[in-house]
Amino acid sequence: MTDKELLEGCKREDRICQRELWNRYSKKLFALCQRYCNNTEEAEDALMESFVKIYDNLAKFRGDSSLETWMRRITVNQCINKIRARKHVLDSLTEEEYHLGFDDQGLNNLQVKEILLLIESLPVGYRTVFNMYAIEGYSHKEIADELGIDEGTSRSQFSKARKALQLALIKQNPSANPLNSPS
Amino acid sequence: MSYLEKHIVDQIHDLESPLNERMTFEEVMQRREKKKRRLLLFWPRIVVVGGLFTAAGLGYFVWNSSHGKINKSVVIAANQSQQTQKNTESKQAEEKAQKFIGTTTYKSTDKTVIYNNNIQAYSEKQNLAETATEILAQTRNIIPAEIVIDYQKVTNSDILTAISVVTQNETSAINPSENKVSNSNKITLTGEAMEPAEIPGSAINKAETIAVSVPKVDIIPVSNFNNEAPTNAPVLEEITSRITATSVTAAEISSVSEVEQQAEANHWINIEALLALTHGKGLQMFEIPDPLSESDFKPVFVDLEDEELNHYFKPGNFDSPYHLELSVGTGSRVLTNFDETLPLSVLGNQYNAHYQLSVLKDLSNGIQIAVGASYGEWEGNGQWQKREWNSYTVRDSSVLIGFPNPNDRQVIYFDSTVNELTTTQGGINYQITKISLPIGFRKLMYLGKTPFRVAMQISPGRTIKSTGYYFSDFEFHSIDNQRLTTMDMKIALGPSISINRNFTVVLEPNANMQMFHDSRTQRVHSKSFYGFGFSLIRHFN
């Protein structure tokens, strides 16, 4: 069953198609929820509510993007709502951390699992902006709209997230610190 | 160019996490059905909530219109003879401010006795007020009792038994107004005597009088005058053939006289004396507290569709514990009927509105403290009605009875007491503009899934401008050009509605009390209002 057939069936409230949609995407979207949310319960709740919204709004899907991308957007929004309900979205770094030099190109040399562990170690504010910008492909303007912040704030949060990641990389592998390099 | 390489992003996108047993397709469908039901009931619930508020408002309005004036203080008629002369200047100002509308006069020939009241005092203020109300009501409702008697033939003995007789010699020695004729029947006075309010500065004599109705008393018609009279008996002079009999006991004669003398001096106490009476010893205002019962704000739980709105009302959700609040509130109080039991009553519309800017600071458990500045206006437009009962005695007729012995000539006087009700109405208005510094608390909470906010505050302040005549239900006085110290209190409960991350609107049905201290009269005046308002809150992240 193609995504298009699945979509049409869901629009007709066909229970078989709806179940197939769940089976096909729920695990992927749950992984996405876990990247944003702090704990499993929160991620589970976000996923369930996301699917409720997806089923309710499938009729409004216009096909401008793929079905999966559209579903990911809805899930990300739901996760953001969860984060908002829990605590502050934005955090800040200390001055010492901010002025630390870094080279975050080393991030691409890591395995996906390692990258995810590093992302998970970020404060929730940084993690949210980083996930949205670097992984989901949101622009800073879109992030600002979704989070209700300025575009500049989104940029600075992402910048701080990069620095925090580099700090974490240096802690894991001191040789990655450019200050320690012979040149 | 993306920050991470595309293959890494794709790998992350393709990651899957295993679901646990709680996360099933059926569970999602159940949530969906539940949400649909909530949405289906959303508008009916909103209608029910709106209906409850409307019903509460209308109920209060009806209740206030029909019962709002019960238990207000009652003004007792006062002795008019020793009033302090009013300051000419203030009198002119009063006349200028009180727009005259008209006067109506009702004259009755009711048999009303002016009864001296200095018999006993009541210690209980409430009894005093109730008794006065009862007596005044009886006075107003008395049925004219006109008894027409033909005195063509009256025997000497009958006269002596039927009526009191004043001889000619006696009449020359006493005040004519005391020459009352009364029959010998017992007259029972209804109503209770009472002690008048004590007037500061002895502005009014303590020997107050009050109007008391007297039941109709039949005078026994006498006849066969000629049967035992000597043939050369003097001519019986009949001054009038039809008279209106007066029923008064001898005990009341002196009291009637006093009133007659006083009636010449003054017809009614002036406003100042009236106010002094209402707030003197033994008489107090009985303000009915308008309770804000729980049923007025009985919560109806409304499920909003998502919890995405919820977080805005938790103070901890924002980086800054400070919030800025701009609020507008209104209140009104409407009196639609004059109180016909009071000598002076006022009706009209009174409104207040205030605009407030406050800084809120989160404390804990959803409690916030608020400090700010407020500008408020308080206006009233209405009418006053003054009801004056004037009593005086008129000489209806007199009869001269002649006997063989000239010293035995007798004169019979028949007098009536006339009650005259004069109703005067006028326009009245006042305006108070003030600034105040409110301090209060806000409590954020949920009723069901609906976020609500309770707001309580007090606002001490000063007037910028005060003009006109402030009025309550039964009095008014000038507040022109005064700097008044004010104090407002407000409590509001209403739902919070999130506009976005930065702004929240709170709808605020409220009850508020406005007070001011009048430096001239050294009294505190207060009034309660009910109204509606809203607050716009700016959050800072």
C-alpha cells in the first residue's frame, strides 16, 4: 500500500488504513519524540497526541511535502508543546563555556548513536533548537515562530548548542580541542 | 548547507524506537473519540457558563430592585422649631446643584393625632427603625373617617356625657388652639412612642414628634335637646350644620398645640438636620451586604482540547517571574424605585470604571503579588424625592349654647387635624475621579481543565476631582471640590485565555466596593458594585 493509498483510506476513516499508518510510522515518530522529550512517558504521550492530530487533520494535507515530513512536523510541534508545559525552552551557557574555542566538524565523524547521545546530553533548550535546525531542517525563522522567540534568539541558541556539543566532544576526546593541537 | 551531513540526518530520520504495550493503535483511537466528545460539548458548556453568569446578574438586578432598600435606616419626623439656620451660602449652592423638577401636594383630612413621643426610649436600634417604619406606614395608609353629626338638638346632659365642654370663661383664659372638643370614648393610640435621634449640637429639640394614626372613634349622636330644656332657653347657635368631628383625647391637646405652633416656624427639617438624624444616636444605616455566593460562580468544567494552553498559566513556565498586567474593570449599581417609606429617598444609576497597570511577581503555588497604579471614575445620575408630612389643625365649627344663667353659656369647638403630604423631586448627579495604588494577590488555578484566576486587591487613593451631590439610597450631600481619601476593594474570578506565549487575557466578572472619606462630614461612604472587566497580561521570557 503506497502512501497515497494510505492517505486516501485514512481520509475515508478506513480503520485498516489508519492502523497501517500507525504501524508504518509510529516507531519512527517515537524515536523523534524521544529526541525532544526528556523521558519516555512524555515521549509516549507526545506520540499518541500527535497521531490523534494526524488522523484529525489528514483531510487538510495538501501534498506539498511528503506525508512523512508532514507527520514529523506535527509530531515536533506536539513535542514542543510538551516541553513548554514542563519547563523553560531556552537555557543559557556560562561565560566560560561561551568563550571556549571549538571545531564541530568532528561531529560528522561520529556514529549516529554517539551523535544522539551527545544531543541527549544537551540542555533542553539547546537540544530543541539543535534538533529542529540541524536534523529536522527548520529555518531559524520557522523555529522562532514555533517557539515564540526572536529569530536572533534561535540563532544564538543554536550557536550555544554547537559550543556545548564541542565541549562534550572535548570531554570525550581531548585531542579534538584545537588549543591542544601542535600547530 | 545543512549543519550535519545528509547521510547522518537520513540515518537519524530512519531510526525507530520500539513501542511498549501501552502505545497501541486502539489507545490512539480512544483518545481521538474522547477529544471529539469534548469538542462536541464545548459550545454547549460555554453557553451554560454564560447563562449562569447572565442569570446571576439578572437575579441580582431583580433582587436589588425589589429588596435592595429594606433595612435601610428610617428617618423619624423631627421637631422643626429649633433647627439650626442653614448657612445661606451652602443653601444657595445646594439649590443651584439640585435641579428642581416639581412638587405635588396631597392634602387629606385624615384624623391624625400628633403625639408627643417623649415617653420611653428604645435601646435597640433595630426596633427603633422598624417601629418608625410601621408608624409612618400607618400614617400614610390611614382611611379618612369623616363623621357628620347633626347638632340641631342636644341636651345639656348629653353634651356633658358625650363631649368635653369648655365654658365661656375658660375659653377666654386658654389658647384657642387648645380648645379641642373630644368625646369621652377611650382612644387607643396605635404605634409606639420613641425617642428621637440625638442631634449633634442640639440642632433639633429632643421633644420630637411623630405622626401616629388614631382609629376612627364614633361620636354618639345626641338628641331630644328640647325635652328637658327650659322654654326660655337661649338660642343654640349652629355655626355649621355639617362638621367633621375630631377624635382626640384631652391628653393629646397640649401636644397638638405644640405642633401647631411649630408648624408656623418650619414645615420640615432641612436636609442637614435630616442627615444628622439618620446618623445620630439610635439610627444607623443598615447596609445590606451583597453577598457573592458561591453559586454565582459555580464552576462548570469545560474541557479545552489540548493542554498546550495550560502551561501559560503556570508561573514557572516563564523565565522571568515578573509580568505586566493592564486591566480594565467596570461596575454598576441601579436603583429604579423610590423608597416610599422614607422622607428622603434617591434612585438612579451609578457606575464606576478603572484602568490599572500592575506589575505581578510570582511567589509560589500559582500565587502572585500585584502592585501598580490605577485611574478610576465613579459617577452617579439620579433623582431625589422628598416627602413632607405637615399636620395642622383647622377649626371646622363651633357651637354656642346658651342657658338662662349667662355664666353657664358654653362654646363647643370642633376641630380637625389635616395631614398634608408634599412630594418634591429633583435631579442629582456626582462625579468622582481618582487615582489609587492597588496592591493585591492573584491566584492561578484550574477548575477542571480550564485555567482560572482569582484576583483580590485593595487600592488606597485620592480623588483628583469630585463634583456634585453624592447620593445613597436615602440621602445626598455635596462633595464639591474636595480632596477625598478613597479606598477600593475588588475581587474577581474569571477564566484565563492564552493569546500566545507572551500574552494572556483574563476575563473578570467582579464585585467591588468603592469607599471615600468625606472630610466635611467626617463620614465614610461606601457602595458596592458588580460588573465585568478583563486583564491583559504580558509575560517575559
